[in-house]
Amino acid sequence: MKTKAAIAFEPGKPLEVLEIDLAGPKAGEVLVEMEACGICHTDAHSASGAESWRKFPFVPGHEGCGIVREVGTGVTGLKAGDKVIPLYKSECGHCMPCVSGKSNHCATIMPTQKLGVLMDGTSRFSDQGQEILHFMGCSAFSQFTVAPEISFAKIANDAPSGEICLLGCAVTTGLGAVLKTSQVKAGSSVAVFGIGGIGLSVIQGARIAGAKRIIAVDLHAHKFALAKQFGATDTLGPADLTGSAAEEIIEMTGGGCDYTFEAAGATSAMQEAIRAAHPLWGTCCLLGNTADEDRISIHPTAVLGGRKIIGCTFGGVQGRSELPGYVDLATQGKLDLAPMVTHHLSLNEINHGIDLMHAGKSIRSVIHF
Ligand code: CXF
Ligand code: ZN
């Protein structure tokens, strides 16, 4: 069949939108018609060529929501008509990390997913006979995509795809970091560094957890209105500071926060977030990704008092078993997603959406198919 997709043909070049070929689902695989997909920094980062190991061309996109149209042989958990969110963290339920119940780093498709192929070592996408690779097991910047059944969370059919797609990455990353990985307690103090899609979701998670103080830190003060709307009690920007943000937070909280989160993807923010966590019982949770050569450094005494430095991917959330519950939070009105979607675009406008993101003009742009 044909599918209209945005393709990263060469590192650093704009995506090209064209009709390409898509082979149907093989055994254990599922064909999904995408309804919506958010644009995430990771899509642009990977398309930029910053990952020396990544092979081109590929179809990016990993924050999608769509409808199952066809299932391959042996698929038991999904059927045509089901609404799904593609998972860049699959959940097979059988590998060691899945069985442990302590990790969402499902090992089953990791080796092939990184290579941009499905589990049989081949891609379903092609253009005039040239192989086009998959991305993060999702390739959601395509009207249709194919991935294994273990790479989809089945969610409520009445969930609104244009907002729920954000649970494919940013929202689950922030919410899961707070509710699952850090298990923020009611009455806690929380600081969030970086108020993008992930940071705003940390704020919403902290509000849901009943945190009494939520301090939003960002270099751009125009982000604070939404942070406050989502539950931030305090905001800190460059204009509010004489020293560092960490020093100010230590002053404001009488020693540091119970929990801090880094959602800026910058080592400088990570160092600040570590310092801003209380030195005796504070937990600092790192969420952002940075360049391969980046490092953060601490003196051992930074943790000898009891402070914890942790981190997670996709919030530590196991997609198939736990994402439906997060979707329900949104449909029950406990999680506000609509204000996060600052731009609604067509697939043809994808490069504009990427530009808006780089210029800091969007929280999330969502592609509607
Ligand atoms: C990323 C976060 C950093 C590791 C790879 C996945 N998540 C989504 O954008
Ligand atoms: Zn992402």
C-alpha cells in the first residue's frame, strides 16, 4: 500500500513529505492508521545527524495516536478498530526487565529498534525499491505505520487523539517520573527545571500527587503563565535571581526541595537540579537527554548525606499495562492536555512545526493526518 510520510533522507536536511510504499503487517505485527502525532525534540535531534550511529533515510515521529487497521497472524491483543498509542518503550511481558516488574526497558526489540528495522531485520517502508527505516519503533510521521503488537498500548476508543497523542512521549515522561519513578508524596516540595512539554507534565503530576509547593524554573518567563495554570506555586526566571536558581530554591525552601526534576536537557540544569534537592533526603530525577560527550560531575558528599540522583525514560512507565490508566486521568479531567497543544498542523507543515519548536514558540505542535 501507499502511505504519505515525512522522511529524513539526509542528516541536517528538512524532512521531505511524500508518498512511499508500506508493506503489510507480518506475523505478530500491526498496521495502524495514525490520527495525530506530536513533534518532539528527539525527532529533530535524530534527524539532525547528531547520533553518529543512526542510519538514514528514516521516518521519524514517536508521539502518535491512531487506529488499528489490520493485524498479522498471531496477534491476540489487538484488532481492527482499536485505538492505540505507539510505544518507543515496548512491553513484551516476557523479557527479564518486563518480568522483573522493576523496569520499562523491554529488551525484546531494543537491538532491532535501534537499527531502524522490525524484529525480522527488515523495514516495511520503501521508496522506489529503496529501503526507508523505522524510527524508535514508531515512525508516527506517517499516515500508516507497522510495528509489532508489543509496541502499542491499547487505549480507550473515545480518547481524543489530537491531545492524547502527547502521552506517547512528553506527558508520560513527566507524569510517570513524578507518580511512578519518584513517587512524590502529598505535601512535598518540588522544583522543575525546564518548562516544555515534559516540565509542564511534571508540574501536572506534582499537582495530582498533592505537592504543596511546585517551583517552575526556566530561562524564558513567557512559559510561566502555563506553568501556573498547571499548578506551579512559584516561578523562577533570570530576572528573579541574583545567584543561581539552586541557591534561590535552597533559600525559599529552607534547605532544598524534597524532589527536583530536570526537564531541560542541559547539563547546567542537571547540576542545578541536583543541588536544589535537599542534601539529606531530596531526590533529583533526571529526564533530559544531552550530547554523547556531555558529563555531569558531583562530589561524593553530594550524595553521602542521603540525597538521591535518579532518572528514567518514558517516566519508567510500562506502556501496555500502565498507559491506559494515564489516558483515563486525561479523559476524567484530572490531566489538562489541550493547553499544551499550541499548534495544530498538517503533515505538509511538519518542517514549520520543527522550526516553531526550535524557536521556543510552541509547547507542542500536533500533526493531524
Ligand atoms: C527520549 C529521551 C532520551 C532517550 C531517548 C528517548 N525520549 C523521547 O523523546
Ligand atoms: Zn519524545
